[in-house]
Amino acid sequence: MAAASQGAPQVPRTLIDRFTAWWRTSALGLWAVVVGMGLFELVLLAHLLAEGPVPGVRVWAAVSLLVVLALLGRRRWPLAVVILTAMASAAAELWGPGAILSLPPLVALYSLFVSAGTIHRLIGASALLVGWALPPAFRGLAYPLSARLTPYIFFSVAVIAAAAISRARREALEHGDAQLAAQAAEHRLTAQRDAARRQARVAGELHDSVGHDLTAIIALSEGLAGATGRDEVDEAIEVINTLAREGLADTRRAVNALQPTHVETGPLDPVPLNGDSHRDTSGAGAPEHGWEGLSGLLDTVRRTGIAVALTETGHRPEDAGTGALVFTVVREALTNVMRHADGATRVVISLDHAAALTQVTVSDDGPTTLGAGTETTTVNPRSSGHGLAHLADVLGEAGGTLNAGPGPGGWRLRALIPHREAA
């Protein structure tokens, strides 16, 4: 089984578990076993030489070295290493100095039973048994073959039992990790489902409350159109009607965006009560705000008695996304002026277009209690709402930035908007 990916939830590990996992995967552990086996083989050869001359000792020393080095592949090719070491052990007993290569097959057998599948384990154990049985079968023994094989079988069973314990522990830990990962995924899906339900609930509330109220405002303003006989009042009523319809269109778009799937919210579309034709305010038919909406936005603020000036330098980008962001920034800034800048009489909007970004600066002469030069990207001291925080998030998603704070003689908001076509 694959180990749990880094950063995924894991069941608690003991010190032995962590050491075993490190030993099983580290190169140091791989080489440590090989070096230990090499020293062991040297000791065996030295012991044999101490008892008397050994024919072909150099050849068998080289063979022993090659067999020990073959253990480096026991993690990647465990079955092949078992077969190779078993045959080498049998050859050493038949034509060499004896049982000098009996231990490497057991090391390879452990790696095989720790990592390989059932078929490979059966084949490896059979190959090892054949390697042990061949020498006495060819040379003959004065005692039963079972007595000859008993020590080998005992040690192989001990190795297999140790490998089975290690494998079972590893699989139990991996199974626990998989369960934790499944639980974490379930929690994420539950959170996403709850978020979708909250969005649907918010969409329903917008549809039922805000949509109803705006529709009622439109109906009342249309009923009062031309009824007062005063031009300034009729003009104000017309502005109210226009703003209500624009707000209704924005609400419709917000409802459609919040719905998990597209939901027809036809009751938000008002029917003109005085027979006049109006632009479509449905979510699909209402155009997104952009460059073309700036002039209407400025006219609306001017009707409230605040002087608004717009300056623009550089080449205006063509992409609609940048225009929509510029409109959103200017609208939020002007909304804050009208709502919170008591005594403000003048607003200056500067659009400075560069090759890769547009800088929007909105300055007003409204009073502020903070020192000039202090800017913030998260809090608007004039407001307890979330308009600037939301605007900063929107700009951040587009790769832009927002700064707002006291400026020379009033309040200043500055936004940097990267051009999508440049990105």
C-alpha cells in the first residue's frame, strides 16, 4: 500500500512505528544490512581459513560479495533476490566451502514477505526450500532430509512471522490513515453542502425581501411620476425609479450567482405600472456595469448636490473585466461619500491607465478624524459595514490592491487594478 501522502491526517505513531517506517524506506537502512551481511560473510570465511585451506577461496569470496550486494535490490525486486540468493547458497554447499551463504536468503525472504503479494511470497518460499533441499539430494545424507531441513525451516518461519507482524502493523496504520482521510473528505463535503445551503437561503431571502421591497419602490415611484407638478421633485422621483431598477437588476444577478443551480426568479422582474417601456432588468438581460456605466453613476451623485469631477489619463483598456472592476471601485467609493462623509461637497475621481494596470483614485473633502497619510486596507473608519473589506477581497482575487484612509483635505481611496489582457 502507498504511504499516506505528506500533510494528510495520520493515526498516532509510536516511536517504534516511526523508526520502522524510516528504516523500511531509508537508504541508510538498506546499506546498513548489506554492510552487516558483508562483515558476517568475511567472519565466516576467516573462520573456515583458520581451520584449514579452502579451495577457490578467492572465487567464493567474490561470489559472497556479489550475493551480499544483490541484497541492495531486495526492496525493488524482492522475489528475484530471494531466488538468486537461494541458488547461490545451494551452489556454495554443493561446490564451495559449505553453508557460508545461508543468511542472505533469509534477509531477502523477510523483504519479500513484508512487501510482495501472495503469489510472489509462495514462489519465493518454494524457491528457498528447493535451494535448501538440492545439496543433500545431490550429495546424499546419512540422516533423514527432514532433520537436515528442520533448522532452516525454523529460522524461515521466525523470519516470516516477524515480516507478517511488521506488514500487519503497517497495513493497520495505513488503513487508519485512509479512514481519517475519508472522514476529512466527508467533513469537507459536509461543509461545502452547508455552504451551498446557506447560499441558497441567502438567495431566497434576497429574492423574497429585497426584491419585493425594490419592486414596491418602483411601483410607488412610477405612480408618483408627474403627479407633483414640480420639476425638481419629478426629477428626484425619476432618479429613485432608475436607482431602484438598477438595484433590482443587481439583486437578480446576485440571486442567480448564489443559487447552486440556475433558478428562475421571475417575480423579481417588475411590470411597468404606467405603461412606459423600461430596459430589461432580468439577470440575463441586464448588462454588467462597466466603462459605460460611469457617467450615469456620476450623474446620480451630482443630483444629490455633490460636485463630481472625473479625470482620465492613458489608454483605456478594452477588456470588460477591468471596466467592471473600475465601476465597482468608483461606486463603492461614491456610496461611502454619500453615506458617511457628512459635509462633503466635492469628489475627484482619477483614472490613470498604464500598460499593465489602472490606478483608481477617489478623493473627497469630507471631514475625517485621523491624521493625513494614514491608510488602511481593511477598515473604513467612517463605516461600520463591510463594503471596503469586500471590495479589497474582490480586488485581491483579481490580483489588485486597495488602500483607503485620510488624504489631503479629506478622504482618499486608491485601487490598483491589473489588466486581464496583460495578465
